[in-house]
Amino acid sequence: MQYDHILIRYGELSLKGKNKKQFISQLKKNVKQKLREFPDIHIIRARDRMYIKLNGQDHEPIIEKCREVFGIQSVNLALRVENSLDKIKEGALFALNEAGNAKTFKITTKRPNKSFDVPSQEMNQVLGGHLLSNTEGITVDVRNPDVEIRVEIRNDATYIMAGKIPASGGLPVGTTGKTLLLLSGGIDSPVAGYLAMKRGVKVEAIHFHSPPYTSERAKQKVLDLAKSLTKYGHEIRVHIVPFTELQQKIFREIPEGYGMTVMRRQMLKVSERLAKQEGILSLTTGESLGQVASQTMESMNAINEVTNYPIIRPLVAMDKVDIIDISRKIGTYETSIQPYEDCCTIFVPKQPKTRPSREKIHQFEDPVDFSEDIDKILRNIETITFTEHEQQSDDFGDLL
Ligand code: ATP
Ligand code: MG
């Protein structure tokens, strides 16, 4: 006997009323995509859950992959047996033995299939008795058992499960629209992208690159980060923006203390233009209130003035240590801490204004016309697409 199914429980999406169907079909698509390298498995979608029929495939790597798919609350190994009392007894004993060192157990039976003639309560007792008389040193504890064995008698068969493995939660990527993530090489923005995806958002990334002030290695780092994020969102397009000329112009034309604020404003303008062009309805950044000079309330007010696009800031109220924890967990930290500088650190003034006002910014920025520079930038964006299972596409092969 061996576990032959994995049961997938939906998280929040089971609450979504009439959108539920669309959510479940997106989830199924995402699970299928994720498990592409296991052609023998079969995914079965039920109203309130999904099953993966393993067909002899080892369950461990599949469970690990399922835990990376947003929209899944928990997974379980399950044994499918026919609806016969003997088979169910045998299955329950198997599940208890598989549970390792459990000293106490509890049986919970559900019987959606009312034509099966042993009621749930009675089934709990029959199975409990069977397990007690076939094991030694194990007792029943209904309040706080080491292992809960769940028996579900459904129309097609009975499923027997023990334990519950938590997964990522969230909503299936692709169910809540698209965002354009401003992706730097730092710690924060990849985490912001991950958290946006967790809410079901599909992410495209934009990165501002300023060669020769920033190196190919710095750009490669950003591409590596994007590639890491495909684990959670399957496909990510990265738009690399040639930012050098515009940055030099800011450096020339704007008093030093205000350069950073003006640069951020131009970044948002370019991002909004690109988002519009691509039919994307929001921007996402890794900003966190009070973290650096550009993230004071005054800076955010001055920077945000240039766009009325919604800006998603998943990290806005988070502490750096908690952001770092997530970045370690999702596997972006080691890449993020590589020392290649990005465009912002190079042009950073020695003393940026931490409290820029909109009035002052207008005084310095209004006389300078950036519109042609932005048009030119948009014409020269380079786009690279990453998918989880493949190398990047587009004309970029020589970099990797
Ligand atoms: P991060 O760790 O994400 O780099 P940070 O703490 O270094 O963030 P800033 O440098 O102020 O903070 O950047 C704030 C946000 O602006 C970043 O989280 C990112 O979303 C965006 N950003 C910064 N630099 C770039 C860049 N070169 N290209 C695209 N987006 C950028
Ligand atoms: Mg940064």
C-alpha cells in the first residue's frame, strides 16, 4: 500500500462567489504548469479541492512544488480506497503507521456519500477500535492528538489522509490583473514582487540601467532576480530601460540635493508610460516608509505627484528584518546582496534633501524639458522574457 494522491486545499479563493470558477481554473493551469516535468500525474479538479493522482510518481518533489503555488492553502497525502469497510480499515491503519512516531491519534470521518451505510460517528468508533487492536502503545486523544486521520467517504471512493502540510496561501497568479514592478538589484523590490504575486497579480518588471556607470554584472543581477521570481509567477518579462542620458541630464540641470527626487519622478513617468503601452494598470515598488531619504513622507509625496496610477507598496509598513526574512525564504537574498551598484547609488548626492517640497521641485524641474528623453528611452527599451522551465528568450543570449 502507498499514498497515491495529493489533495490540494484552496485558500481564500473558496470565498470568491461567482469568480470562483475562474479562480479554480487559473489555479489548475498554474499547478499544471508547475508540474510540467511530471507527465504521468493527473490533476483532478473538484468543486472544493483538487487531487493529483500520482500514478506511481514520488510524492515529495511534487509536494514541494505545490507549496510554491499561490492559491493553495495546504496539501495532504491521500490514499484512495474503494468504499468498503475492510479497505477503509486497512487504509486507516496504513495512515497511522505512516505517521511515524505518533503516540496518540484521532479519527475524523466525513460522509458526503450518504448511500454508504455506516454513519460518520459510528465509523470513527469502528476505525478507532481497529487501530487500537492492531497497534501497541498508541491511544486515542480527541483533543490534542499527535495525528489526525481523516476519512472522507465520497461517491467515487474513500480518501484517507493524515497530517496537513501548509502551503503559500494567497490567490492564484493571473486572477487579479497585472502590475509593473520597479525592480532594482536590492533586497526589497524582489520581495515586493513576490508579495504582489501572492495576491494573484501577474508581474512584469522594469529596470533602469545606466551603463557605463552601472556594469553588465549589475544588470545580470537584476535578470537573475527576475528569473528567481518565475518560481512563483511562472513567466516574467523584464524591460531594461537605458537611463544614462536622462540621469546625466538631471545631474547637469538640477541642483544636487534635489537630483534624487527628480530622478525618482522620471522613473515613475517612464514606468507609467510603459505600463499604459502594455495595458498594465498599476505599478509596484519596494519602498518602505522611513527606510532611506527617498522614502520619507515628504519624498513620497513629491515623487508620487507625477502619476495617478495606483502604486502598490507591499513593504510600506514592514521592518527591514522581516523583509530580509522573506527574501531568504524565497531565495532572492543571496543574489540581492551581491555588491554590484545600481543607477541610484551612483548618482546619489552626498546630501539628498530628505524633505523635498513639491513647490521646490517644480521650481527646479519645470524649466527642464525631459519629454524627448523619455520618448527616446521608450523607443530603446530591451525586453527579455523568463519562464520557470526555460532560459530567457529574446536577443540576449550572450549575457548568460
Ligand atoms: P531595493 O532594495 O528594492 O533596491 P531600496 O531600499 O534600495 O530598495 P531605493 O533605492 O530607495 O530603496 O528604491 C526604492 C524602490 O525604487 C525600489 O524598491 C524599487 O522598486 C525602485 N527602484 C530603485 N532603483 C531602481 C532601478 N534601478 N530600476 C527599477 N526600479 C528601481
Ligand atoms: Mg536599491
